Amino acid sequence: MNSIRNILKISKNNLNVMNVARMSSDKGGKAGAIREAGGAFGKMEAAREDEFFYKQQKQQLAQLKNELNNEIGFHEEQIKQHQEAIKRHKDRVQKLDS
């Protein structure tokens, strides 16, 4: 359970860093010379940055989903092992009673 919390915490921090970086690159923050000049090149650069952050966020979300699915599989396997152990113990108790 702690590992899920850590994954979510790390992912949340990564998304926050991306949003801060993205907001600082908008018109209000300092930008590169091309962005400051404006015009078509500035718009194109802004579009490229948006695309970069979109792809990066999409990749991080896919990674998070994959890690969570792996954890689900691990816990399902543990449930199966615990159910088998419970059955074994019940069988032993039944043998002791007879």
C-alpha cells in the first residue's frame, strides 16, 4: 500500500513540476528570444512546447497505469496464495476434529 502512495506522490510531483514549467513558459514568464519576438515563430515554438509537455504527461500517465496494474497483479497473486493457505489450515483443523 505504501508503494502505491509513493508512486502517486512521485507522479503528482512530476505533474506539478511540468505544470509550473509550462505556466512559466506562457506569455507572462521569461521566454526565449524567438518566443519574445512573437509572430509565427513564437506561436510555432509555443505549440512545440505544448506538444512536448502533452506527450511527456501522456507517457508518465501510461507508466503510472502500468505500475498500478503490476501492483494489482501482485496483490491478486497474494490473495490466491492466502486463500490456498486458509483452505490448507481448514483441512488440518477438520482432520484434527475427526
